[in-house]
Amino acid sequence: MKIAPSILSADCARLIPNTIRKLHALGQMLREQGAGCEVEVDGGINAQTAPSVVAAGAEVLVAGSAVFNKKASVAENIPALRRSCLGLVQSGVKEAAGDT
């Protein structure tokens, strides 16, 4: 979870400042241990926050309100979320977008 648990509205969700540092540290620890697991981030994921958490090591993103909202359709929101991480994928940082 990368937002404060007391925040219930997706519009008010804010990144917990230490999240990116913790993701980097977790990734390093997993690599050192040879663990073959994926890092998942849930909470506050949207087109603005996704690139930062992917670059920090997240491989699975849970993006409920970024996908299901009244601002745009699901068909518009999923590609927008993927596009936000596209530069990272192209530069080889992480494979951030899967097929649906």
C-alpha cells in the first residue's frame, strides 16, 4: 500500500513519501536473495504515479479507481495507464504493460 490507509477517496490519495525508497530497497533485497517473485503496488496508482513505482521496481499495479471512474471509460483509462509507463518499457526499465 502506498497511500495512507485513512484516505478513502481516490481523488485525495497521496503517495507516501518513503514508498519509492522502500520499493528500491525491496527490489535489491529480492535480487540478493534470488527470489523469483513480483512486486505489487496497490493504492493511488494512476497515470501520474505509475511511472515512478514501476521505475522503482513494481511489476504489478492495482489501479482500481484509475480504471473505473466517471472521468473516462475503462477503454480509455487502461491505455492511458499503459502509455504513462511506455517510456520505461521502451528503455528496458521494466515490462510495465501486459496484454488484455
